[in-house]
Amino acid sequence: MHKKILLLGSGELGKELVIALKRMGQTVIAVDNYAGAPAMQVADGFEVIDMLNGDQLDSVITKHQPDLVVPEIEAIRTERFYAYEQQNIQVVPSAKAANFTMNRKLIRDLASKELGLRTAKYFYATTYEAFTRAVNDIGMPCVVKPLMSSSGKGQTVLKKVEDQQTVWDYAINNSRGDIKEVIIEEFISFHTEITLLTVTQKNGVTLFCPPIGHRQERGDYQESWQPVAISESDYADVCAMAKKVTTALTGAGLWGVEFFLTDEGVYFSELSPRPHDTGMVTLAGTQNLSEFELHARTILGLPIPEIKLERAGASAVVLANKSAEQFIITGIEEALAEKQTDVRIFGKPATRPYRRMAVALVYEDINADINELRKKAKAAADKIKIE
């Protein structure tokens, strides 16, 4: 069973997915808006285009005639996906899923208004005046995000009235695509933020990975760990909510569904219809199949007999602190001197402040102290320097 796959977005997550697909004997063309992207380094071919340009997107589809289109980022002209499905091209997980989840307004309204999932109170704003009214209604602190963005860009926790203009400008200036609108959310006081990797299969069966705990800064993942402490009732709730929203969005694939765990129960946060950055902890062998292997099997319609937690693990990111096209990465030898430690260098051709350049992974047996593992992962990441 051989398929030609067009991967839209070629970062570190796409790179691991290409490796998983190549191990299954597939042909992958990696697409991004710059040359030398991580996934391009391991794919069969690549294209450099502006994925927000519908004509350029259509031309790549016409040129390569793929069997599957796999989006790996948000900044894509996703409304074109419906036409691709009409041409019998499989969009992963589906055109509807990709289109809805690329826009926080569509997915939040679906979750809250149509499906009745418990979410933070929220408003939208397209003008600064509407933004300040929403902030006044919700109160501070509150969370401000662009409707379309990725990796936490443009996201801020607004705490002081005098910061409103700065926060508004940051959100608008980091909006992707042609939607200049923000969402203002009630700040949820949570004790844990989790990702529930959810697998929807072509046979209609939904599977769940053991939940992953994660910590964010600037709206972007900094560390993740698996397993995470969760009560039976909260686990039942997150599984039910994840199944409800992924069923409504339709299609086969792996999803990263995010939740807040609070003393009053579970809140739905958001979801991605593809492997999730926090799921990089599965590269530490925490499960019998990594999130990338699960996504590859699922989109190809291959069986997944079980998803099993095999050991405890933690991940911590390595960030750049300045913009540069010439740099070296040091400290790998020191990081790997620790037992049960691994490092993944993403291979990005340039740096910028806070850009993820690598991840440190650590693992131990299934009953290990997670807090100690988190410290070990952070210590390994701190040894790696971008110079």
C-alpha cells in the first residue's frame, strides 16, 4: 500500500512524521515557506511556497497529485481543502477539521455553543474599543490571543489596565492570515494543564493516549511529562469531551486536545488536528507507539491494536535567544552524559528569539518520580547552548 503524501508545514513535528511515514514505505513531499525546513531534510522532495496563497497551494496539488494532504501548521488557506476532497484527495483528518481548528473562533463556538463543552468565558474583538469592553466584562487577569496564530505567538495574560494597548497590538501584529481579530478569555485558575492525544480511526474506533502534563510560557510549550496525575472522574470527562469534539470535526488522525484541570472540574481549552508539540515526550519511548507513529498508522488506515504506557518520561525545550543565520549548537555531549537521556536537534536553518531549536528527553521506569524527571529534563536542556 503506497501513498503519495503532501505535507503542509515542515517543522520539527513534520520531520518526525516524515520519518514515521518513510518507515511505512510512503513517498512524502514537504512544503513550507522557507527552504531547508526540518521535514524537507528527510522527505523525498520539497516545495517552497506561501501556503496562505490559494493559487500557489492549488499549483502544488496539481503538480504532485497527492493521495493525502497532511497539514502540520495553521497558516494555510484551509478553505481550499474542501475542493481537494471533491477531487478524492484525503485531507487529514478532514477538510472540516483543518478549517475549523485553524480558526479559534470556529472551534471555540463549536465546542461551547454547539457541543456544550465547558470552556472559559470568552469574547471576540476586531477593534481596540471592543477589546477594552470585553476586558472590562471578563475582568483581569484574562488571556488574549489572535484568532489565527501558532505556537503561542501573539498570546498574553493581561494583568494591568495600562498594558491593554501593548497586548492588543501584540495580538493583532501576530495574527496569521487575513483575519485581524482576537479572542479574550477568562483566566482559568487551574492546577494542571494537559494534552490528551486522541486517535480517531477509519473504523470508527477512538483511542486515547495516557494524558500528558505540560507547562507553557508566552503561550508556547516549554516542558511536558507523561503520565500526569489525574482523577478517574476527570479522566472520564476529558475522554468524553475529546471524543465529542473530534467526532463533530470528522476524519481519521491523531489530535492534541488540551484541557485545564481545576478544583471544580475540567475545562476544554483548544485542539490541534495533528501531532502536538507537547507530545514530543512520546519520543522518549513513553508509549509503545509515538504520537508520530500513531498519526502515520491512522492516516494510512493501518491497525493500532493498543496504546500502552511503557515508561515515564519528560521533555524540555531548547530555545534560541537571538536572530542569526550562522550558529553552532554546543553542550550535546554534556547532556547525553546522563543515563536515560536523549536529545533531538531539529535542524532549523536560522534562529530567532524563543524559537525552538531542540528538545531534551529523559525516561525512567513507569513508577518514577515525575517531578524528578522534569528537573532532569530541564537540566539536560539547560546544558545545550545555541551560540
